[in-house]
Amino acid sequence: MDYHQLITGRDLWIGGIKIPHSKGALGHSDADVLLHAICDAMLGALALGDIGYHFPDTDASFKDIDSKILLKKCNELIQARGFKVINIDSTICLEAPKIKPYVTQMQQVIASIVRVTPEDVSVKATTTEEMGFVGRGEGLKAYATVLLGSI
Ligand SMILES: [Zn+2]
């Protein structure tokens, strides 16, 4: 699970795709909430800590880094332990904009990095019915579950 604040003057990257919007996600990296949630799920499945442990925001080399690079590094970490991704389920919680037009592209990007087929990457999106920080458009969050198998 991951969440980020939405502010003006930042690009909005979700699932490795840049989405046109009046606000973007605040973070040390490109703040891609979906890729971060997937990274954390992959690391968590092998009890390897979290994304903040492997890629600390105190490290200048990760400033504004493309989170696709972080996902690739996480995939290498699990492969080094003898595991690979079998499939992924994920949910983005966001009030606006609509995510549906970008889902196919996100599936393709994520699948190519973790070396599965796009059909093995589920990307769902929901609003929170105007409730809470997501509903007020102050931020967004994402949940991910990853199934790993032995190489
Ligand atoms: Zn994040």
C-alpha cells in the first residue's frame, strides 16, 4: 500500500504512465503510487523490508527517479532470492481524473518490467465516494497484492 499528496506543479505518474491532470503527486521520486505499492508488495512477500528501506528519500540519487527503475530493481531483488512474479492485483483510489483510459497501457508497462503478460496484471480504480483525503482530491493511494513463485 502507498499514498501520496496531490499538489499543483507536479506531474501525475501512475502505473508508469504520465496522466494529464491539474495536479501531480508529491514525493522524492516521481511519486508513482501504483508502482510503489507493487514494489512494496513484492518486497513484502519475501520479508525484504519496504521501498523506503531499499531506496531511501535521503539518497539524492533517487530524487525524481522514474519509479519504473525502482520496480525493475525490486524485480531483480526477488529474482536474486529465486522468485518471480506470477500475477499482480492492484487498486488505485483516486477522485479524479478517470484512470480507465490508461489501464491497458499501465498493464503493458508493468508486465514488461516484471516479465509477465499484461493479462497477469490487474489494475482496478475506484473513487472513495468523495470521502476522506482521496475524496477531497488532496491525495491518492494504491493497494497491491503480488503472487510470487519459484524460478
Ligand atoms: Zn510512494
